[in-house]
Amino acid sequence: MKRLFGKKKEVAPPPTLDDATGSLEKRGDGVDAKIKKLDLELARHREIIKKARPGPARDAAKRRALQVLKQKRLYENQREQLYNQQFNLEQVGFATQTAKETVVQVEAMRAANKGAF
């Protein structure tokens, strides 16, 4: 039968909130590293602009610096989105934990109430 219909594929368990938060944190760290790299490149371009004489060389250096600056802004926006997603996941985790604790408290109150009568 397995040859005819194939074997049932194993389904991976769904990721937990901690897994998702960890994944977002790794991605955020990667984006932070890229931003730092662009900061160093931007500082290098500023030095080139300071040393260059007015003219086409300085204009080209300014254009390259503007490209790096645009790229940095793009990464900063991505980082902000990742932080917002991570914050939302942490809030969901907090709400879930609070609900579980509330259930435990209600069960404890029920047990205490049964013992009182």
C-alpha cells in the first residue's frame, strides 16, 4: 500500500512563541550588524568628502554617501518592524501566561471553597 499511495509525511510541530521571538531576535541582530557596517562605510565616505577638492570627485563621493544613507534608513525601518513584531509576540506570550495563571488561581479558589463548606 505504501508504494501505491505513498508514505504519510511527518508534520513538524508548530513553532512556539519562544521560537518565533528567538528567530526575530536573530534577524534583528543581523540587521543591527548591517547597520553598523553601513555606519562605518558612511564615516569613511565623510572623510573622503572632507579631503576631496570641490568638483566631480566630491560630487561622486556625496552620491555614494547618499546611497549608503538610504540603505541605512531602509535597514533601520526593517529593524523597527522586527522590534514591533517581537514586542507583539512577547505581549501575546504575556497574555497567554496570565490566562494560565488565572486558571490556576480559579482552580485553587474552587478547591479552597469546597474545603470551607
